[in-house]
Amino acid sequence: MTRKRRTREETRALLHDAALRVVLARSNGDRSASTNPLAGIRITDALEEVNRYLREHDPNATEMTTGAVYNIWPSQEDFQAAMLDFVMVSSGLPQIERVRAALAEGLAEGLDWRELVARCFGVDFDVSFEEPSMFLMIGVSALASPQRVAESNEEGNRAYMAETGRILRRIIRHGGRRMAPGRSMEDLVWAIEAIEVGYLIRRRTNPEVTARTARGRTVVQDAIIGLVEQFTVEAR
């Protein structure tokens, strides 16, 4: 029986996922260490990982060839640029449906705005920590060219601002509040991102810091509630 050939998009997806597995293994210390593992990954690393994965899941699977890879990315530079774009997009809105669900459940339960913030952004913080590409995005943003990062992150930023802003507007409206004079929704979204990124880094190295609770809330939840309170006022 003739085997179905992989499409270009299927090949690209296999390589993206394989490259991400290699990078994560290196950044977690499972393989050769690197201060910037994304910069150190080669096309051949991704190809080897794809074929290892294929053999593991189907001993009869057709191995991917070097030609198939270079048909998508003619050079190592093209591959690196594509990986940067992939990491930025995939880390933008990790499991946003879980945050939306938390908001819907909280509204149905009649929670006040502070409890809604705590619930929604508690979930958001957890799913961000669980997203494999999140720490790569944080690291690459600090190390790569600012202009290149801005270009790669443009799509992700738009989606993040739209989705997070939509959730916050619903919470703020539910709480009978509005943005404070001189403050915009964009200001609030980026302030929350700054808090979450700082605590994500801290959780990776010192998890006990973000695990601290008081009155049933974590330090992360209280910090974000404080931001929302400072950036908004009661609607009159």
C-alpha cells in the first residue's frame, strides 16, 4: 500500500514540535547546557528528534529527509527566524479558554470583582507556567534583537491585548468600576503581564515564593488585584 506523503504544513508542524522538545530538554538541563538554547539548536537537531519520535510511535513510519527540511527552510538562519516566530506566537495565549471558563463560572456564582480577578488571573498564571514555550519567550525577549522580537511578537501581542482586555473589561464593568483618569486598558494589561512574568521566573527557581497564601489568595493574585484597584475607579 502506498503511504500518504506528508504535506508541507504537516512537515513544518513536526519540525516545530521536535525543535521545541529539544530546546526544552536543553533548558531543563537534560542535555548539553546552553545560556540561550534557542540560538544553539540546528536544523539537524530538529530532524533527528522528528525521526526519533516517528520511530518511537510507529516503527514503520517513513523517516523525514534532509531535503524535506531544507525545502521549508533553505538555511539555518531561516530556521532560527521561524523558531523565534513559533515560540512568540505559541506563548501568547496559553489555554485562554480555561481563563474564559473561570470568568464565566465566577460570574454565574455571583463573585465580586476582586474574587473574579483572583480566579481568572490565578488560572492564567498557572496555565502560563505550564506552557512549554513561555520561558523560552521570556528568555529570548531578553537576549534577541529588540527589533526582531518586536516583529515576531506583533501578532501575539495583539491577541494577548484583545483577549486579556476583554476579560478585564467584563470584570471591571461587573464591579461597577471604570479606568482611572490617565490610565488605559493597555496600561493595565501590560502591568499585569509584568507582574506575571516576574512571578513566573521566581516560581521556576523558588516555587515557595509564589505558593504563599493569605486569606485564601496567593501573592500573585493579591498583586494583580492591587493593580486593578489602582488602575480603576468606581463608576459614577
